[in-house]
Amino acid sequence: MMSTQPLQNTLDHWSRFTLRQRLMRYGGLALTLLVVSWALSSIDVIWAWVWDAPSQMGDLFGRMMPPDPSNLPSILEAIWQTVNIATLATMIAVVVSLPVAYIAAQNTTPNKAALWVGRFILVSSRSVNTIIWALLFVAIFGPGIVAGIVAIMFRSIGFLGKLLGEAIEEIDRKPVEALEACGASRFKVVLYGIVPQVMPAFFAVAILRWDINLRESTVLGLVGAGGIGMILQGAIDTFNWPEVSMVLLTILALVVFGEVVSSYLRKKIL
Amino acid sequence: MLKISKLTKRYGSGDPVLKELDLTVEGDQLTSVIGSSGAGKSTLLRCINRLVEPTSGSVDLNGTEFTTLNRRELRAARRRIGMVFQSFNLIDRLTVMENVQSGRLGYISTWAALTRRYPRDDIRHAYELMERVGIAHYANKRADELSGGERQRVGVVRALMQRPEILLADEPTASLDPKTSEQIMSLLRDLASELKLPVIINIHNVTEAKEYSDRIVGMRYGRIIFDDLPAQLGKAEMDEIYAGVPAEDRAQVGAAA
Amino acid sequence: MSEVRDTWRKPPFIASPLLRYGLYAAVAIYFVFTLVTLPIDWDRVADGMTRAQRIFSGAFPPSFERSGLLIDGFLESLKIAILATVGGIALSVPLAFMAASNISIKPIYFLGRGIIIVARSFHPVIVAIIFVKAVGFGPFAGALTLVVYSIGFVAKLLAERIEEIDFGQVEAMRAAGAGFIPTLAYAVMPQIMPRLVGLGIYQLDSNLRASAVVGIVGAGGIGATLANAFGRYDYDFALAITMVIVGVILVSEAVSGFVRKRIA
């Protein structure tokens, strides 16, 4: 940054920032403080509960110990269901997102209208959270795994389509030019010039989304859309805290498992 | 025979990059186009197969007028022109064989392209050409595992797979070291005479151009100002071609107008 | 060349045919098996179509009649997001130092990493449910949830940034005889400050998004308003809320992207 201050006559004074910079910093700090105090003063909480919170948390934690594994078979079955939801939904979403990415990338879209349709699909899919999608699909399909799969799928299409579209926009145009010079049709140019270039991104993005979907699938059950969340909700509703902690441990194991698998696949494929 | 007449290219509303340019190439001549950067060499080459859309003028290859073709006809016509690029323009993640066969994409079915089940004739032809340029043992290697000279050979074979009527090479040696660069130039010259193929090369290196070409075309600011045998290219002609910078040329034209 | 070579096959990605076809078969079997065993009740789905129709016809046109509720819900979400971001960052900085392998000592490092892993592993909705049970319904549970959520993200990336710092500056401070805290303040903080500010702005944006969700399980904010509207079959109001959520998310994403670009 350029200093606009005139050179000082006496060089016995030093400060890290110019006056303007300092003012901006203090301004930013003051603004933050102001916003935080506004939020603190107007938020609708009962402060007595807040001071009480640590002991409440300790109490709850105490009731969770030790975890109760007696219901483990049905927990594991629900975990398997959760994995299936995540995997199936990711597979289907990957296939569906390909054409969306194709029309939503500036360099491959057939025309302006398709570009905007593609972008609209991506934005609406991405902006609505999985849980909100799940609420909708539970209302449509009824409670269960199907609503969960469709919800995860709808949310994933936007994520996958956006990242794949960006990968398409970043390709090297030179091979494409060479293939066009060979007189290849549009489809074959895509097949030979673009597909091989976005392949690594395609797998990386699919694996990344699978990992995210594994986490998202764990909460679907809380709105009735299948998986481990159903059991968690049941245990919480019946105040069966030892089982809750068992479910939480299993979810932790699942997520760690997902991270190990996805980092292995990433290494294997790239 | 390639006959270019009155070819003009103008980007946007600026000054034309090519100005009513005439050029005829035939037989198995190797023609080198020289000129400083910005003289319009690359635009000239790309206007021939309409990778760059010419503004006006005519490009005629063995009786086909290129400038008036519709998209479908243009695709078919482009198969008759092979092109080699400065940065090779290979598909890095595909094997050498797939890269080479991509020169045939205009001819084979979509299914064959998708499943990589290429016609036997094409595979035989590919092996023959790869054998000729010395890369047959790399058929199953990925293109990005090869050295620069080897990659450019793949580029040349890909162009030849089209069984083209003419070969265009846009700075084919500019990304290569001097020794490899000479190998590629002599390869292009030999192929021109073996295959009875006219070759047009854009090139910066005048020494190489003089050594390997049958004919040299000198361009300056969108016009051809020299067109003769390499032996005729002397110091005076060189100065004429490389004198000044495009901006000054432009200024002079502006002053004259 | 003596023989004429006129056949060519692309070398397969997996060399061993047994493994390759085994893998294909396994994937195919898994896919078919899980799809077939999906408990799809087709009558229910057919029934669902008429429900879907009812939902959509009930949702159009979206109703902004109770915009007061909507604005209150949003302000609450915003407050939750702001407080959670500040709280999350305040906790993330010491945690990041704990979890940076080049600064921290082994036992503290593992403790720090462990906390971050646990914070990252649980979806905010699960965390929210637990907090709702522990401290009751409302924005406080939401803010606690998002503090945990922020820690999982900010502390992890901040720790990675600390591990990448130029260690020469730390050595220079130590050579000058500075203590532990001044070393951190002069040699480490200036290096990680830009990243911290960037992460904070990014996290404010993510917290705002997440606060719309955790409300669905009772942790306050616009999510609670949405869940209520949905539960009472006020689909037109629910659509209005969803549209506003989408709009706010897009705006906040744009603003956060712009600010981060200006700072970087």
C-alpha cells in the first residue's frame, strides 16, 4: 500500500500503519464491537439458563456415560442404511449433474438461455439445505429412506454441477482447437478434448461429495428421512441417553471411516 | 493446390491483420512463412481452415472454396487439412494411440470413438506412421509422459492420419530445443516429399527456414513483401521484413491515410 | 517390421482382469441390490404425487403476509451467526495453536486435534439437538451449536496455516530472548492474521446458512419459523421463507466473497 503521508522531518516516530489504515482498523474494530453488543443485548435468551448451561451440560454428559451397546445390531443396520443413502444418492447425482455442468459452463453451453437454466438449477439446488429438501420430500414420499436419497441427491446436484462446471471452464483449450481442426463433430470434440481433461476433477469432486453426504445422511432421520438419525431421534425422545452416546460414537466412527476411504480413493485415482 | 486470394482479416473494428493477401502453394513444396510477431502469420494459417473466421477473400483447396462452407461442410473439409501446433495441443491424459487416432475422429463412428475400437486400417496406418517418425513403441504411453520432440511427432502423426491434402504447421519448433527442432524440421521436409504433400510452416528461426524450405514467404504487417527461393533472402530483404515494430507500421499507415 | 499390426486395445485402468471384472461386478451388484431392496411403497409414492400437488398448489403464490415473523426470524438468525462466529473464533485461536504440530507439544497437540475432529464430525443438526436437550429451546442452543461448528472449520484451517508459517521469524524472536506469548504475538500472529480474518468472514457466511437449518430442530432463528410454517401446513408462508433464505444466502455469499477479495 502506498503511503500518502509526507515524509516526517524528525525520524523519532514510527508506527506500523498510516493514519488512514489505523482509522480503518479502529473503525472495523468499533463496528464489530457495536454489532456484537447489538446482538448480545437484543437476542432472545434467558440469561439464567445461560449461566446454568455448564452444569446442565455436565449433567447430560454424566447421564450419557457409559454408552449402552445393547441396541448395537439395529444401530449398525441403520448405519448401513445411512451409507447406502449417501452412496446411491451420490452416484445418481453425479450422473444427473453432468449435463447440468455442461450447460452451465461458459465455454460449452449451447446458448445463453441454456446457460441461465443451468445456473438456475445449480443455485436453487445449492441454496436449499439438505434438511429443507428432506422436509419437502418426506411430505411427498412419506417418511423413509427414499425421501432421504432424493433429498441428498437434490442438494448434491448443485454442488457437483458447480465444481464440474468450473473444471470445464478451466480446461486447456488447445487440444480442443486441434480436434476442431481435424474436422471432428461437437460430440467427439467433447469426448476426446474435454472429458479426459475434467476426469480427475470429476472423480475428486464425486469422492468429496460422497464424504460430505455421509455426514449429511446422519441427520436425515431427524426429519424422518431414514438412516441413523431415526434411531438417534428415538433414543433422545425416550431419554435413553446411554444409547444416544452409543449412536454418537457410531456416527463418529462412520465419519472417520468415510474420511479414510475417501482419502484412499483420492490417492488411488489421482 | 491451395490458392488464397484477397484474404482480409480484421478483429473487431481495429486495423486489419491481413490485408488482401494472395498466396498460392502447390506440389510437394515446403513453404516457410517468416515475419516478426504480430505480422499476421498465425492468423493467416488459421484463416485457411477457418479456426479464425476470415473477414473477406477466398481460400480454395483443390477446387473447394472454404470461406462459404456451412458448419457441416466445413467439418468435412477440415479433414483434408492437417495441422501441427506450437504447443503440440495433445490430449495429455490420453495414450499416444488415442491422440494419433483423434486425427481420424471426423471419419469414424461415434461408437468407435467412445469404445476406442478403431478400424483396422486406421490402426495399421497409425503404426506405419509412428514407425516412420520413431514413436511406435510409445503407443500405450500417456502423451504427457513424452518429451517435447516426441510429443511434436505425435502431433505430426495425428495430422497425417487425416491423409490430408495439405499440412499447416504453426511454429512447430518454437517450443523445442535447437537439436530437436532441427529433427522436426527435417522430418517435415522429408514427409513433404515422401507423401507429395504441400507444407506451410510459420517459423521464427530464419536459419532453419532457409535450410529446410523450398520457398520462403516474408510477411510484414498483414502483407507479403517477400516470396522467393531461400537463397534470395539476403540481408536487405531480412531488414525489410523485420524492420520496425507493428505499432510503427500502423502509425505510418495512419499518417499516410 | 515383419508382422502387420492392425489391432490395438486401450490398456485397462486396472491391469488384472480378475480384479477389474470383480470390481465392476461388485459395484453392479451393490447398485442393483440396494436399489431393489429399497423400501419403496409405490402406493405411497403415487399418493405422494397428489400430496406434492397439494403442497405446490398450497405454496403458490408465496405469502409474505406475516413478514414481521419472517424478519424477526432472520434477525435472530443473524444474531446467532454473529455471536457464534465471534465465540467460535475466540476459541479457535488457542485451539489452533494447540493443534499446530510445529508450535505445540505432543500431548497438547493430540488433545487439540481430537477436539477439532469431534467438532467436525458431527453435523450441526445433531449438535443442535443435544444442546436443545441440555439448555432448552431457543437461540442460545443455536449459538452454542454454531460455535462448535465454527471451531471445526476455523481451528482446523488455522492450525494448518500455523504449520505453514515461516519458522525463521519464530527463531529470531527466541534468539532475541522473547518469552512464549510475545513470540506468538510478534512472530506468529502477524503471519496468520490475514487468514484468520478471511476465515472469520467466511465462517460468518456459513454460520448464517447453518442457522437456517439448526432452527428446524428447535435451536431458534429463521429455521424455527420455517419448521413451524411447514408443520402447520402453511406452505405459502414456507415457500416465502425458503425464497428469502435463498436470497439472503446468495447476497451473503456475494458480500463475503467481495470482502475477502478486498482484504486478500
